[in-house]
Amino acid sequence: MTMGNGKRRQPTLSQLRAFVAVAEHLHFRDAAAAIGMSQPALSGAVSALEETLGVTLLERTTRKVLLSPAGERLAVRAKAVLDEVGALLEEAEAVRAPFTGALRLGVIPTVAPYLLPAVLRLVHERYPQLDLQVHEEQTASLLDGLLSGRLDLLLLAVPLGVPGVVELPLFDEDFVLVTPLDHWLGGREGIPREALKELHLLLLDEGHCLRDQALDICREAGREDAPVTTTAAGLSTLVQLVAGGLGCTLLPRTALKLETSRSSQLLTGYFADPAPSRRVAFAMRAGAARAAEYEELAAALRAALRALPVRVLDGAD
């Protein structure tokens, strides 16, 4: 018989949220700040959860907070419960009305300045009730944000090859070679990739996927090493370094017009077909409640990008 079970007290979401925060930070002050709760309230919530469950979750010492063995096990369960509650709220919001509420979009720095105008115009004209919130970060940070639920949708270069992440391809775009005025490849067409073996190539800082793509292109061209003596945090600085005669760089076609218009000391070279290229896509969590919305948004954006120097893909690519 299970008499009495109906009267057993249930943990509250506030208690679970407090416990998960402490489990992640192992510090009461940091955990309280992370979830916007006062430290006494946080401590009280965790104590109340321990009493409700009849289990000691934390080992409190004067110096630090540790999870008990039971706390280690139950923290995983508690986080899963909160994730499911978040998914429930997201599902309810999606059912109430598509393309309303907040959409937290993460974008990499080598895409943001060149595609955001088209994205923002599309959202303004077609989805005026959508509260688009843009976060520009590097790929690793974006993926962490997507998988943790901090971000809803990403706009970045693929393939990612990350379990639990679904890619919605948008377009492919070629890379071009940007050189100083007096460079022997400046303004040429049909440049063989092998020419990259001899160039002093300027790259972005580590962490940018465009840097990794440039190094991959060099390796494909037969260049084993690409000694890097000068790097930049953004494409604008990179192009100014080229204009100053420090070397050459690779730019995606969508960035070319904006970045090279700032200097008269640059020339653009085009590679022979097939030119080195990158693929840009939306990325979402597998099973996302708003997956149908994201797929519709991807289709609408593909249509809006046809005026750009890219090869727009259909959803099957």
C-alpha cells in the first residue's frame, strides 16, 4: 500500500534552482548572484530541499562547499527537471503564437556585420512581433550557449559536428585574396590555390573559426606550416594591416565590399574554380520546440540573401 504518499511534500522549483546553482558554482555567494537570489534565501532554499527529500545534499565546511555523494547524484536529476520545465515553457510559448516572444540569436563576428542587416530587415518586415536579441560571440561560446539554453539559434560557419545540434544550411560563399596595391597577385583572376604556399598570410586571433578555415585552405594547397607573426581580433583590422603592406589575407565574399571600401590601398584576387569556400548555416538544438519556426526563418532568409555574392542552398543541402 502507498497510503500517505499523497501527503508527501514536493520540492519547489525555487529550491531545485537554488540547489543546481550551488552544485554548479560550489559557492553560495556566486550561486546566489547567478540566479538573482539573496544568499540567506539561497541557503534556506537548499536546507528546505534537504529537509523535503530527507537527504544531505551538501557538505558545508568553513572554507568551501562540497556536494555529498547523494548531492552529486541528485544534482543531475534536479538539472534535468529544470531543463524540462524550461522546455515546457518554451513549448507553451511556441504553441500560443509562432514568431512572438524572444529569440536569442548568436552570431559569429565574421558573419555578424555582413548578414545582420538582411536578418534584421527580414525580421522587421515579416515577423514584427518577434523580439530578436543578438549576441556576437566566437563559435565555442555560441555552442556552449545553445546547448545550455542561454541561446536559441545560431548563425555561423559549419560543419560543426556537435551531437545534439541540427544545422540548417543557408549558403556557400567563396574566399577571395586581399592584397596591397603592389602585390603580384593583386587584381588577378584564376589564382591557383598553390599560390598560397608562397604568401605572407595575415590571420585572425585564435578562437575565430575563420582562422581555422584559412589554415585548412593553406594545408589543402600543400602548405605544411603557416607561421603567424601578426594577428587581428577582427576583419576590419586585418584589412587595414594588408593596406599597410604587412601581408595578404583571405576574406569571405560577403565581407569584401564593406571591408575593402575603407581603403584605396587594396586589390582583390579571385581563385580558380573551385575556389576555397565556407558554408554558413543556422544551428539549433535537436528537438527544439520552435524547430518549425527556425526552418521557416531559414527559408525566408535564403530568399532574402539571393542578392548577395553567395550560392544560396535549399533546405536539403
